[in-house]
Amino acid sequence: DAGVTQSPTHLIKTRGQQVTLRCSPKSGHDTVSWYQQALGQGPQFIFQYYEEEERQRGNFPDRFSGHQFPNYSSELNVNALLLGDSALYLCASSWVGERIRFGQGTRLTVV
Amino acid sequence: GDSVTQMEGPVTLSEEAFLTINCTYTATGYPSLFWYVQYPGEGLQLLLKATKADDKGSNKGFEATYRKETTSFHLEKGSVQVSDSAVYFCALNIQGAQKLVFGQGTRLTINP
């Protein structure tokens, strides 16, 4: 059974560009959350999707948006990229009563 | 708001030494507490957890006890190995929220 899968694994973008990161949750999980982990820091919660709706949101600007599809997979979109958006982006999936599972992450570098 | 504070790193120990990584938290509800480990180039793996006061989580020789009176969840291991070298994160989850709040992480290096 595949766990949480994220794509791509690495990405280089230029300031001002837009990026889309993708996540497939663990089979049976219906909730997807996204975290940003800057170098040397702990992961910070961006937002969470459940039933194709954003259910919770952390302290991130509107440049960060997302989507959840009927098959529970999710996308994270970041517009107008800044150098400070360079980070490891982690997707986590969960289901009530089961532990949260993390993907391997997408390393985004903004130059 | 909810927050987690970990001891500053990096921590460097010799093999077979005793390990303690301190973690304290602030939460408005009744959180579950976790330790996650991150090996180089990898995502986060759950190491252990505790869901209520006085619970002890344990895994792979690591232990942590949920202390409500001191709002702490310190990670301990009696004899560390080189393979324990990684970054360790303390985290909390308000029950039902399925959202984790992490500490800043502690980098642990074990020398042979």
C-alpha cells in the first residue's frame, strides 16, 4: 500500500513565477494538510483540505492556495514566488482515528 | 496560541551516551504529543506519541512521558547509536484538529 506521495521531488523556479505541487494521500485517508519547512526550522502548517474544502488555514498569505480533488489528492499553488518561499513542502494525509502520515516532500528553490 | 519549544541544538554525543532532548508546550486544549524524526533527505517519521497526561510513549529505545504539570514531553534514550543521528521534532495536536504544531527541531549527531 503506497503511503503519501508527492511530486515533483525537487523544483527550481524564478522569483515572480507560479508553482504547483501535488500530493496523493495514503489509501483511505480523506484529509490532506500542507506544511512549509524552511531550512533549519520546524514545519509550519499552511492549510488543510477535507471534502474538497479548505477547513483550516495557518498564517500564510493568499499567494498560497490549494485544491482537493474528489479522489482526495491535493495541489498546493504558490503565486508570485519570493526568495523566502524556498523550503521543503510537506504533504500530510490523515483520517479520524489514524495517525498522520507525511510524504517525502518537495524541495522548492526560488532563485 | 498553541506552541512548542525545544532545546536548542545541535547536540553531539558519543555512541552509547544518554540522550535527553527537552520539549515544553503551550496549548489551550488537551493536546496529544509527538516526537518525529527526520533523516537527511527524507520526510517526517513518527517516533512515538502520548495522548493523555502521564502516558509514556516508547519506540526503538526512545521514551517520553506526557507531564501535564510541567507541560513537558522530554525525549530520552539510554544508549544512543550512530544510526540515531537525525533531526528530532517535538509536536502537538489538539485532539480532533488533525493539525500538528511543531517545535524548531534539534539536530542530533552521534559520533562512533
